[in-house]
Amino acid sequence: MSRRNIKVQAANLIKDALPDFEFLNTELDNTSNLDQFQTLSNDTKILKEILEIVKELKEENEQINQFNKNLHEQNKKLYIRFAQELVGLKNEIADLKMLLPNRVNMSSNRPKIVSKKLPQFPLTTLEKILDFEKSLKKDKEMQIELIDRFSRANNENLTQFIKENLKIIFGNDEVASKFSWKSSKDNISVEKFTIVDNLREACITYVYAAKENRIHEDVRHFFSTIKDRVRKRKSSNKPPTTIKTAKLDHDSDGSDSNGFAC
């Protein structure tokens, strides 16, 4: 309720409650009836009660105004804080946009490491891959050369980066189909391979926003896709199944050569 409305209602209540003093003065002049004084006393009490109500309403109105003021101040602080965080977020995005081209072009700007220990890629047999993994695990310089070799791939897309580099090692589909992320009865697990660990390091270093769980997922997908491709290829090259049927020599009378009726 507004302050103006409170004043108007209070004025009306007071007007209705006040006695007719002109009439009261006339009556007092004409009579000494004490009932008139009693009426005046009752009207005074009513007036006091009205004034108390007006006072309470005024205090409640002030409390409401103070609450609204505090709420406005809180909203103002929240708005300022939100605006500051938004500006900070925009600045971070701008910094990332500046960083991204540098990250993408990082591999092309670095001088190549002269490979002294890496074998000729791709590795086309199971024995060559296992021998390379065994040597790589023991040789830190070879690992540095391999990471540098991995870094030369197109690093604008993580999945493509991983696929291109795995093909450097596992260049033959038939051989690659013998590997998988987890070991099984027919496959060798690459989860603990130093080759994969070096690839992971190359991804994190040279591919923007590369995450380890995504790297593992793409490696897993690479080998499962090769298995499907090899399986389909074998299925398509399989000769059609033919059913051989015995050819019977029929005589002109409808019986076979042994004399039995057909």
C-alpha cells in the first residue's frame, strides 16, 4: 500500500470517528448531562486506536520499502558480478582463438629431427611390429623420434591425427586386425604399448584440446574398424556355395539306365 493511500484511509477513518463538535458544544450549553462527556471519551479512545493503526501501517510500509531497497542492491551486485564474469569469459575465448592457429601450425614450424633409429614405415608383418614395440620400450631416443614423426600428421582433427599415425605403424590391414585395445583369445592388446603411449603424448602436445579418454576411444575405434573391414573383405571374396547334383541318364521310355522308372 502506498503512503498516499494510507494517509487517505487514515483521514477518512479519523473523520468518521470524530464527534460533531459543533453539535456537542450546543448540547453542552443546553444540558449538564454527563453522558455527553462519556461519548466524547469513547470517541477519543477510538481516535487513539486509529492513530495506532496508522502508525503500524506506516512502520510496515517503511519495512517493505527497506526490503525493496535491499533487494534492488542485491540484484545490482549480482548484475555487476555477472557482467564482470561475462567480460572475463569473452577475454578467455579471445585468447584461445589467438592460441589455436599457433597450436595448429606448431608442427610445421619446428625443424625436423633426423631419424636415426626408427625403422622403415609402415611395418607390414606381425613380427616387425612386435620387435619395434620391444625396442621402443627400452630406447628413449627412439621414443623422441617417434613422437616427432607422429607430430608431422595433420593435427587439426584428433581422430584423423590418430588414424593417420596408426597407419604409419600398422600399415597392413590383415596384420593390424590381429591387434585390439583389450586382449582376447585371437588378438594382442595395444593398451599398454609404448607405441600408443607415444601417440597419446603427441596428441596432447600437438592437437588442440585433446583429452586422454577421447584418445583411447579413437585408438579403440581404429582397430575395431579394421577388423570389420577385413571381415567384410573376406566375406565378399568367398566363392559362392554350389550344390552338386547327380545327373541321371534317362532312356527314351522314361526309365534310367538300370531299368528303374523315373
